[in-house]
Amino acid sequence: MSETMVDENQEKTFEQAMKRLEEIVERMENGDLSLDDSLSLFEEGIGLARTCSNRLNDVEGRIQKLVRIEDGKFILEEFG
């Protein structure tokens, strides 16, 4: 995967990356691509999947939950 493609993937929002990934999957499932085109789309898809996974991991680390403690007060804890 080229460095330009990696940069483009990192600039996409999660939603944009998922939409493009879905488009790639659909095109590859149609089976009418050349080997070179399939490989290029596969590499792009891998990059997009990594981008989405990284974004989800970042968000998961920022999510907190509100927990009631014994004296009736609330505290924030990391979720998960």
C-alpha cells in the first residue's frame, strides 16, 4: 500500500472509511475485476479496515461510564 493511500485513509472519517470499505467489498464480490485491480482494492481495503479499527480503539478508550458508589455519589470509570 502506498504512503499516499495511507495518508488518504487517515484523513477519512470513520463513516467515510466504512462506506468506502463496503464499496470495495461489493466490487470484489462481483468478481469482474482483473487480478491487479483486485489486489489494489484488497490493499486499500486492508488500510481502511486498519483505519476503522484504530478509530474504534481510540473511541473505546475515551468512553466512560457513570457508576454509583456506596454513599450514593457517582464516579466516572473507564468503560470495559
